Amino acid sequence: MSAARYHERTLSGTLRKAAAQFPAVVVTGPRQSGKTTLVRRLFGDSHSYCSLDDPTIREQARTDPKLLLTRFKPPVILDEIQYAPEILHAVKLDIDAHRGSKGRYIITGSQAFPLLQGVTESLAGRAAILSLLSFSLRETLGQSDPDLEPLDLLTGPRRPPQGRPLPPDAVAALLLRGGFPDPAVDASLDTHLWYSSYVATYLERDVRNLRAIGDLADFQKLLHLLAARSGGLINFADLSRDLGVDGKTVKAWLSILESSGQVVTIHPYQANISKRLVKRPKVYFLDTGLAAHLLGVETADQLLQGMAAGALFETAVLGELHRLFSHRGRRPKIHFFKASVGSEVDFLIEDGSRFIPVEAKLTATPRPRDAGQIEDLQKTLGGRVGKGLVVCLCEERFPLTRAAEAVPITWI
């Protein structure tokens, strides 16, 4: 993404703070989420740059990492480190030899779990770990404020962050293009071609690098099956049957999708009444553009009115909530509530000692009954559950009932 089209990232402020406090900062996230662009913009003038995507550099990083660090002297950006995690031991030795030095290494990688394992083994206590997902809606609209502390969902904002309300069809168009920087900001791109290429590259590079999978066609089929189930409870037996593989394989493949930042699973909230709750997790894609592509949704009208419309909007709300915390360096603590019979709330956000219930409603005209499940949950769980939010396509924020406010999805 060129400098002329650069959109400020919410993570920027947290990334600067981390670099001022730790010898190393690790930025993970899905392929093409903008990690390289972000770190080079923030540290390009102060750090040398080393991309381990280059086969020659990668080989040297694996065979003689100390020599490589004399070529790319710290402070340095080590990009795509998942291709040569062997260099982390040399990084540790260099950090220990320069105690007190901050921001010496800025490290990026697109495969969180293996990378974090290497960081835990080599850089424990020496590195801050941050996550960069694709654009939030506010980032796409150019309204990110990297100096904000984590937003309080219950108090703001009270005015349109983008300066004017967005009608439902405009929001749908944004969700259809998704948050990956290239399709999000370049309207001339053919999103079908872009996402087709993205899936192919992801399968050939990230998936093969994470696990030896003989038949990528079956894994790609899993992508489509999960897109059709985004927002739904995971049924491993059904997925296993549809794919013709065993349940352990399905779970392993799902972990690949999670580790590479494509999907997230959220678990039901369980307290003393856990015996009455559904215990299977839900799965969500983190980017609506990719989910829509896998589902064959091609127009904004389809996204608003098609068979998958409700699930895609719920997916979008989960993605915005996840970014709200992740892009400020906080671990999202998002659950769902679903009793075997009765109460069901899409999201239950743990915020300190309280819980914030959130319902996703695909409507531009929310009504008091849309807060009914939130009211039921407040009665069920009592005082720890505060005022809730009904996130929807309305154009302003307003009190819906005494229990909940209506909030436009672009205001999160």
C-alpha cells in the first residue's frame, strides 16, 4: 500500500509504547493485514530492514544468524520471521549483550502459534507481543485514533466518528470489500480476483508451512464449510463427515486457521449455571470480505438480504469487537451466552469486574424488543451484567431501552 493511501492504524500508539519499553516487539497477524507497512512506516527511518521472505537471507538466518545480524545491524526490523525462527536464539543473545536497549528488534510474522512458541522459548520477558488484524471499519474510513486508550463501549463515541452517518448500503459495501488494506482502500480492485489469489497464496505458503497437508483441496473445502457456519456452533462430527477426514484432523486444521489469523473461536460463558449452558464453541471469520468471497456473496444487496446476511453481520460485529481490543494491545475476552433453553446473547464481553452484553442485529431500525435477550440475561446473571449494546445499521447512537443502547457498527 503506497504512502499516499496510508490509513493510520489503531495499533500504532501501542506499538510505539511497546518499543519504548521492551528490547523486542513481535507483531503477528494474518497475511496481508498491513504488518510490514505499519512497522516500516513507524520504524523505517530508525531501523534497518531485513525480510526473511528472501530465500538467500532466509538460508543465512538459518545457518549463520549471528553473521546475518552483522549485515543487518540492530536496531532492525525482522520481517516474516516465521520462515526462519532459528534466528530468535541469536536475537536473544544480542539483547542480553545490550541490556537496557529498547526497541532493538521489531519482528513480524503471520503465523501466531509457532512464532509465539519460539518467542516464549527464546525471548521470554524480552518481547512484547501484539496482533494486527485487517482494517476495522473506522480504520478503513480513515478515522482511527492511535492515541486513544481502549474505548469504553458503554460511553462513546456519541457522534459519527466518520463525520457523517453512513447508510446501510454504504456499510454493506465496506463489509463486502473487507478489511485487508488493498481491497479495502482501492475501489478499482476486483475483489473476487484479489480474494481468489489470497486464498491460493495462503494455502500454498502458510498452510503448507504450518502442517504437512497432502490434499489442499480438502483444506480449502473446510474454508468454505466454516464460512457457511461462521457465527455458528462448531460440530466436529458434521465437519468430519462432510470432509471425509477424522475429527482430530478437523481440529488440527481449525488450529491452523486460528494460528494464521483467519478465524477465531469463542467459548460460552460458564458460571454456576454451567450445566444448563451449551458448551461447544462458536467459530467466526475475522474478515467479512474473505467470508463473503468464500460464500459467493458478490453484491451489497446480497450481503444485506441473502441467506447468509444475518450470520455475516454477526461475523462483522465480532470482528469489530475483536479489533477494538487487539489493536490496543489487549487480549479480547469475548464469550457468548446460550442456555440450552431460553436466554441467548451473541457476545458477552468481560471488562474487569463487569460483563457487557452485545447483540448483533441486521436492521437500520432497531426496536425495544431487539434488547429482549439482554434484559433476560441481566435477570439471569444479576448485577455483574451492565448495560448492553445492540449493534446494528442505525445511523446514530441512542437509548433503546433502560437495559441497552443502539449503536451503529461503524461507531465501535
